[in-house]
Amino acid sequence: MKREKYTLSREIEANEEINDTKMSLPLARIAVWSFIIVLAGVPFIQLFWNSPFKKEYFNFLPSQEIEKTSSFLNKLLSYNNYCIRFKSEWEDKMEDISFLQNYSSVLFQSVLTEIFHTGNEKAIIAKDGWMFYDKDIFYLTNGNIPIQNNLFQGNTISPSECIIDFSRQLKNQGIELVIMPIPVKPVLYPEKLNTTYSQSEILQNQGYTRFITELKEEGVSIFDPTTILHSMKKSGKDIFLKTDTHWTPEAMEKTAEALSDFLTNTVSIEKGTYPYQKKTADIIQNGDIYTMLELKKTFSSFPPEKVTVHSILNSNGEFWQPSKNADILFLGDSFSNIYSLEGMGWGKVAGLAEHLSYFLQQPIDVIRRNDEASIATRKILEAEQKGGRDRLAGKKVVIWEFAMRELTQGNWTLLDMATVEPVQTSSFLTLTGNETILVEATVAEHSAAPQPDKVIYEDHVIALHLTNLTDQKKQLLGKEAFVYMQAMKGRKLTPAASLKSGDVIVIQLESWELHETIEGAYNRNELDNPDLLLEVPLWGTLVKVK
């Protein structure tokens, strides 16, 4: 008689295996206690390493945090919202101070990087030690650039619609807009990601041609340096840093020279006669993509890169400074900041705007901000206009530079640049020139602090709303203050990052104009209250927390 094959179910098979498993009592005890020690050891070590139960992490109810109102329901809702926000901030803090994450993740990533040449969710390691940013690759692989009348997220405006609206507002004021989309690394180096591409190929988002066509049909001036950079590459020159998202100094300078020619030939900007000078410096540095790997040392497979930068000086040998009285206003992102901001590690006063000024032989005005170039610099300009500080007065040209990835991942909200509000009497403290003041104040509102492991750039600025200002004589000034402060430097949080609503602090205040050129270009978290953005900001240096 033929015997039928019988297969046990997975549950029955597992139970039978367990029943057949034999373990001596001593071995069982060792296994159980090992498990308990490992399970309890992590939080126990954390208590001694950097306890998550420090007093400052549990300051639940500062007096200013809960809205004072006669309504019990509003008080309850305010308390609930604060608790939700506190829970989120406390969890983020736990991640930051976790010894297990700080050491195991670094060790694990070191093995992946050195042995397997593998990156993480942000940093992609490609051929010949080249590194790429995931958002740059996303620009080419995940959908077309949105086009007019084809809104892709509810009421979100397409890039071309936003740019055309901005251009029209400027033209109504007699100002011409020049947009300058900068190609990201995968556009010009696809062969490093996929060997099926040749070194001579250029990749582009499928919607880019349509995007350019829409702008040209509306008379928007466009300066796209892609072909210039590609020609440099074909001649054997590196146009991007191997471990960074940005271009080389040589590529940037060539682009600045070509842009100056474009402005003089196409936009009718005349060259000046200002005798700027250059100062040469060699820089050795790892790129920002390498930094995203969060490694504690440099591996031989990915050595630091050496570049030569040229800082721009005026006729007195002093470092170049922007001028708010210039004919040209330059709006830029990290592609214009990389060789300008010393905090980015690649030199100072040697960037795109400085070299454009050098080739045009005339001063220019500058608003720069790392990242989010689709919205960040425009919001700064809008705040200037609505605050009665007409940044467009006397301008002939506005140049808007942004990385191409913004076309698929940016915020293209329409903003009002035409309305210049009259300057009104304000209850906020203002300082001019080199004036400084030491005050004691209460933190009424603060913007979110950066998380070092979740941001790209090493320096970061936050905003504060201060009330109850008193001077050194303990006299109440009767003023409030809107203040910017450095919350992170070199990827290390400063004491300002830990400030909370209700804290009483001693702070030195200075005019924001003294710091705007440098600190204003770093990533910045703004306050949620849009009315505060209309006030004249100050720069603050924290002295102590009371």
C-alpha cells in the first residue's frame, strides 16, 4: 500500500522541536541571566553615561508656556499641546544622548563604509570613491517637474508658476529677474552611479525642458550653467567635489565669469571700474556627504580633498562685503555659500557672489541661505519689504540661484514682493551700528533647536522672542526683542539650543546687520509667529541662564 506523504504544519513542527530541546539547569540559568543583564544593562549604563532623567528634561510647565485664559477648556488644550510637544522633544533628546546609538551606529557605519563601500539613507557611495546625496538622485528618478495647471499636491504651485509670478512683480518695479538653476552632481556624473552611462552623457529630469519652455514663453531670463560645466568636465577637469554635494572652486569661478558675461550681453548690465583683488588659499577638507556618514575618523579610501580658493578683497585689502545700495540683488543657496562661509570649511569670501562682483567690477547685494532656496531667500526678502525695509529699492536685476533638486522637492509658495509697508512704531528693541547692550530677559518663544544627526550643515541659527527686558541697573526697558542666536556650531549644540520658554537669561544684544552677511547665510529655524518676522532682528550672545 502506497504511503501518503504528510507535512507537519509550521506550528506543530516548532512545538515538537521545542519538546525535543534539552538544556541543563546551569546552562538555562546562564542563558536567562545573560538575557536579563543585556536587557537591563543598556538603560543602567545610560543612567551613568548621560541620564535621560535630568531635571532640565522635565521642566514641564514654565509659566509662559500655558496660555493664561479664563477658559478651563483652553487651558486644558494648551496643556495637552505642550505635553505632546514635550514628549516629541524628549524622545528626540533621548536619541541624541543614547550611548548605544552614538557608538554602535558609528561602528556599524564604519564597517559598511570601509569594507563594503556602502553609505546610509542620505549618503550614497558610488564608483571610484565618489559620493552622492540621495535628494540629488531623487531629482532624476522620482517624477517630473510639476508644470503649470497640473498641481501635484492640492493647492501647491508649480515652480514655473511661482517664478513667473515673481518675475511679474519685479517687472512692475522695473527690475528684471534672472533665474539660475544649478545642476546637481548626478546630472553631470551619471557614470559614477551606473557604468552603462558614458562620461560624456548628461542626465536631466524629464520635465526640465518643458519647465524652461514655460519660463521663456513668459519672457523670464534663464542662465543655466550646465553646458559650461559639462565642457569643463570633457576637458578633464573635476567640476564637483568627490565627497561633497557642491562644485569645485574652479567650476564656480568659471560659472561666475560666464554669468557676468550673460548679464552684460543679455540684461544690459554695464561693468564697473572697482579694482577688486584676489587672495589665494589652499583648503583640505572632507565633503558634506562624507559628514552625513557620521564617521569618527577619515578612511584611506576617502581621503580629504584639497582645493585652491580665491578670496575677494577690496582696494584696501579688506574682505569683500555686500552692498545694499547695489544695482544687483543676488539670492543664493549653499552653492553660493560653500566658499563664502568659513563655517562650511571651504574658505571664506571666495564664493559665487563674490566672484560675480569681481568679474563685474562692481558691488552687489546678497541674500543667501543654505538649503530650501525655493522659499528661504524669498521669505527673507518678503520680510524686508513688509517690515518697511525696501531691499528692492534702486535694483535693476535680481538673480535667483537655486539647486535643480528644488524643482521637484522645493516649496514654491507665492509671496508678495510688491508691497512695502511703511515703518511703524514698534515695541521691539532696535540697535544700530556697533551699539551693544547687556540685558536680562525672559524667553517668551523659541524656535526648534536643530538635531545634529538630522541636518546637513554644521552650523545652525535659532530665533527667540524675549520679553521683560531689564538693563544692568535692573531698570525695566519696556521693550521686547526679536533675536537670532547660534544654536549649533561645528555640529555641536550650544547652550542656546537648550533654552525653553520661561527661562530667564542674561544676553548681550547687537545689531543684526553686523552679523547678517555670515550668520544670516546659515540654516535657520524661524518662530511660528509670522508677525515677529516683520520686526527688526537683533543678534544675541548668551551669557548665562538664571
